[in-house]
Amino acid sequence: MSRNLELFERGKQVIPGGVNSPVRAFGQVGGTPRFVKRAAGAYFWDADDKQYLDYVGSWGPAILGHAHPEVIKAVQDAAAGGLSFGAPTEGEVEIAEEICKLLPSVQQLRLVSSGTEATMSAIRLARGFTGRDLIVKFEGCYHGHSDSLLVKAGSGLLTFGNPSSGGVPADTTKHTLVLQYNDVQQLADTFKELGDKIACVILEPIAGNMNLIKPSAEFVQALRALTEQYGAVLIYDEVMTGFRVALNCAQGLHGITPDLTTLGKVVGGGMPLAAFGGRADIMAKIAPLGNVYQAGTLSGNPLAVAAGLTTLRLIQQPGFHDNLGRLSARLAAGLADAAREAGVPMTTDSVGGMFGFYFSSKVPASYAEATQCDIPRFKAFFHAMLDEGVYLAPSAYEAGFTSSAHTEALIDQTIAAARRALARI
Ligand code: PLP
């Protein structure tokens, strides 16, 4: 028996589904999850010592590749000075200064330990600031697993969402409106009817949780204009896109100044660190200054701050994001060519260190379109690539991630592997 399978079976005895986050269980693609033994650069090695070229990168944090020596050294040095204090440190001030410097919309921020905490806290803050209850999200955007965000669209236009998970009271989700991504008319209609009751709109400014989906310029402009007009808080959830699509994030690419931004993944360099921040007048509502409560035993953890700060400094090297963008674009173009040659309907897209491939004849613009792709073909491709030693996200609804360790030569090897895989499936 493979060691991966052995660990999976053992894990299932003591961990529900054998995993600590559902997508890791390979539910959509079937087969045995790869248990990671170690990772370095663009690669990881599984429990059977098989090597994989990794395009998941811990679902986003590994923008410098795995185990970057400078990041590891910073964490080791921090660890030697103590693991957690529950009192402020200089590093927390430094990383906050660094983020505020890189993101002009963020005047103040607070550190937390996960993206879920960041979005949950930003929503509480938006509600506390506006004194309103309603929140707007978009179908297919994932913002972590807090109750009010685990919501799927209701049955019609302007109906409130239904819980998308057991254990979430309908009473909680009745305050969440779920709209369609890139639907400007629906957004405008919603604000016309309920605008003065809406506390905030939260979105993935480039969606990566329904495969890779970009917003139209009209959509992001309408979002900014309508939230401003009706006094609602615009929250850019950049947990995934932050410092990955560009140094000034998706908001920089869009030329939009959101009121609040949530960050995670890259900002912690692989350690549990996330943040929410934005306009100083809104942030002033957070305790201890204001009456919106938010706290955390491990918030601003010194090891996480050391990893994050080192990562943020390294990605500011000149040309870092241009190079990353070129690598992703090369991969996207190469995959599309390979599919064309194989006669397989597949389109691709990329931005910065994110890419998407869709077993469908057009690049999707919404969740409804994303779900039109050919799932059986995706599964076959996923496993064929796994056999080739290329690890893609084990779900058709997740974006892929590149890192600065994915050299042009590795991208070209991946394209060659895809050509063989597509010919086989
Ligand atoms: N927001 C976005 C856009 C995400 O992609 C994720 C996680 O993938 C989250 C929030 C939640 O972050 P975490 O898994 O750190 O709680």
C-alpha cells in the first residue's frame, strides 16, 4: 500500500475525512490525497517520496516558492526569541507600516490569524460603522467560513441567501444578499431597493474560488459608485489577490480605492497571519478605540509577522510581479495551445501569480458560467497531470498559483506534460 493511502486511512480514524480542510480530501477528483513530507522552491515531495511541481502553493501563500531560505531564517530567529507574548511587538508595527505603505487605501489595520477572521471582523466593523445589518456578497466568491458568509443565492432576484452549510441559522443568513458577479444591472437594482439598509458589499476583486474570474471595469466602477452613493462600505477581500496579482493588489490594477481591505495568504508568507484595514475613520470604531469588539490570543504572532515581513520585503524587488505575471501568462498560453492541438475545448486566463484553465469554450464571467465546464474532463486531466508529477488544485473551481520559483523552464516542462496528458484523456 502507498504510504499516502496508509496515512489517509489512519487519518480518517481520528480526523473527519482524514483532512483538516475539506478540499484536501480529493473529494471532487477522487483518489488518494498526497501527504506532504517536505517542500522546497516549486516542488513538494509526498509520503512516498514522489516529487511534484506544485501549482497550489499552500493555496496562495507560497509566492516565493516553498521554504525560501530568508523566510525560514527570519522565522527561526524569531522563534529563538519566544513564540508568543500576548503583548505588542515592534514587528507588528513594522508590518503594519509596510502594508500601509504598499496599499494607500489602508490607513490603519489590525492583524489576525486567518482570512476567515479578517473578513468576519471587517463585516462586523462595517455593520458597526454604518449601523446597518444587510451585507451583499456574490455567488461563487468565498470569504472564509463565518456564518453570515456561508450563503448561497436564493431563488430569485433580490431574495436573501440560504445557508450553504449545515449549522448556519437561516436567521443569520437572512441579512446576506447574494448577487451574481459581473451583473451591474442586478447590483444597481439592489441598491435602488435596499441601498439605505446595506452595511457593506464584500467581493473577491479577482475571483479565485470559482476558478479564476475577472470582474469587468464597469462592474468594479459601479460597485464603487453605488456604495459611495448609498453610504455602504466597500470591502475588497484581497486574502487571495493581495500582493499576488500586483504589488498594489487588485485594487491597484482596478484603480479603485475600497473602504476596507482584507489580506491573508501572501501577507503571512506561509504562517497564520491575516489582516483587515482601511479608512482611519472606520478603523477607529474597533476596540479599544470604538465599540466594535475584535481580539485574538495569537494575533500578530511574532513568527508569523517575521515570515510576513520578510516575504513582503522580498516581493518588492524590482520586476518581481512582472516576472510572475509573465510566467503565469506563458503557462496559460501554453496550456491553451496544447488543448487546441489535442482538439480539447479548453480556455485559459491569468493575472499576476494566478491562472485559470476552463474545460469550456469560453472564459467564464460568473459562477453560473464557471459551473458549465466539463468536470469529468477536468478530473481526468487532474489525474493525468498528477501522474506526470504536476500538482494542480484538486478542484475545478480553484485558481492556480505560480511563484517566483516557477522558472520558464519549469513552466515549459508543465506545458509539455499537459500536452501528453491532454492527448491521453
Ligand atoms: N477570502 C478569500 C478570498 C479566500 O480565498 C480565503 C481562503 O481561501 C479566505 C477569505 C479565508 O481565508 P482562511 O482560509 O485563511 O480562513
